[in-house]
Amino acid sequence: MTDFASYSDMADEADRYCVELRGWLDTFSSGPKKWPDHNIANKRRRLAWAEKIAELCRRAAQRDAA
């Protein structure tokens, strides 16, 4: 398990997860490799969640820096 030293670290990790999810969606949300719609919807929901977590962690990091 990874320990996060700061909100900034958590925001960076959330950003990396967003990149992974966007890559998955680019590959598997349409075309010959398309996955079932419920899987795609789940990944989109996770992406929205991770984007919100990244935003909240960045705000917390800014607050702590002030």
C-alpha cells in the first residue's frame, strides 16, 4: 500500500488514474474492441469520481500551502 505524504501527492495519483481511465475509454468504448455498455458507464463514473478527487486534493494542497 502506498502512503501519500500530501494532498498534492494524492492529486497527482488521481490525475494518473484519470489518464489510465481515459486510455481505457479511448480503446474500449467503441469500435471492434468495444466492451459492454455497463462496463463503459462504470469507467466513466470512475473517471468523474477521480477528476473530482483530484480537484478536491488540489484545493486542499493550496489551502495547506497558504
